[in-house]
Amino acid sequence: MTGLLAVYRREMLSLWVTPLAWVLLTVFLLLQGLSFYSIVVHVSSLSSVSLDSGPVQSYFGQSIFLLVSLLLVCPALTMRSLAEERRSGTIESLLTAPVTPGAVVTGKYLAVLSTYVAMWAPTLLYVVVLRDTGQIDWAVVGSSYLGVFAVGAGYLSLGILMSAMTRSQLLAFVLTVLAQFGLFILGIGEYIFEPGLVRDISVHVSVLTQMDEMSRGVIDLRRLVFDASLVIVPLFVTTRVVDSWRWS
């Protein structure tokens, strides 16, 4: 796609030269640090720990801070992507440059995805700390981070789409949170609905179940297909929306 790398560099620069990414990174790491510390303290106070309830499994599969981070960090990263371009009027100059709509959307998406990965990278130090106190199952660690990446990638794609729907960063943030929360509530349906089609759908989209499984090293390819669909479909729709701006 023509201009993809240029858009990616431009978006990365705009993210990291402003306070947004640094503030998010600081708050994110503080919350994750507190969450990890409280989990380690709790686990260390137990007389016996089962295989499925160690610090790594509890951190990725049972921590409310992790879910809150996903629900808030992803909208914060994506809210300005296209909404601010439209509000400031810079989208016109971008679309008249030799850059395809697909490159604009994909470049911006890859930039926020790279930032998201960079925010999670320091949490690997938590696992390094645990390595000095006991044996670490690196396969479980890998599947846990794969879950965080897959769920976050889908949420970021939704955020890019919502940012294209409005000129207001705040409204884009709210719309993304509502979309994510809707998926979250649908997933909770696995504990509410009777066995049947609706419950099966709820189980399939449940981020709680997905993270619980992957924090124990269980990788269900059906969930990864859903996560991939949650990336591809919103990005495709966003590309069509951006393409329509050329003729409006």
C-alpha cells in the first residue's frame, strides 16, 4: 500500500512527541505494578498454591486491573487517530497526498498497535522477578501475552473505526468504551443464559474466558479467529469510510 511506512512514522511521531503516550504508559505501569504486587502478596500468603492459581495465571486470568486497562487504554490510544485529523483539517492534505486510504488506516493502526505492545513490554520484568523465586512455565507466559495482544489488537481496531465516525476525541473515546463494554457484557452472558445458541456465542466472545484459558496455556484457535475478525472487519469498514471522504 502506497505511503504506509510514511503514515506509520508520522503517527508514531505524533504519539510519542506529545504527553499522551507517556502519561498513558506511566499510569498503565503504575496500575499493573500495583496489581502484580497485590497478587504476589496474596499468593505468598497461601499455604498451598494449585497449578492454575500461580501469580502469572492470577495476573493474566483473574486481575480486574488487566481488564480495566484493556477497556480504557485502547480507546485512549485510538481516540485521536482520525477524529483529530478531521477536526484540525489535516485529513484533507493527507488524502490528497500519494497515499491510499488503506495505507492511512493501516499505518495509523500499526502505530497504535506498536505503542500498545511497547506499553506491555516492561511487564516482562514481573516474570523475571518471579523467575528468581521459582520455576516459570514460559509456554504459559507466552500464551498469556498472546491473549493480551489478540484482545488488544481487536479493541484497537474498534477504536480506529470509532475515531473515524466523529470529529471529537472525547466522543470517539466514549464510543470505543461502549463498543468494548458491549462485547464484555455479551461475554458475561455465558454465566446467565441457558445452554443454547446465545450462550455459545457468549462463551465464544468472552474475554474473561479467553484470558482465563490462555493464562493456563490453553490456546483455542476459534478465539484467535474471532480476534482476527475483530481486527479485519473494523479496519475494512474504516478504510471504506476514509475513502468516502475523498468524494465528500
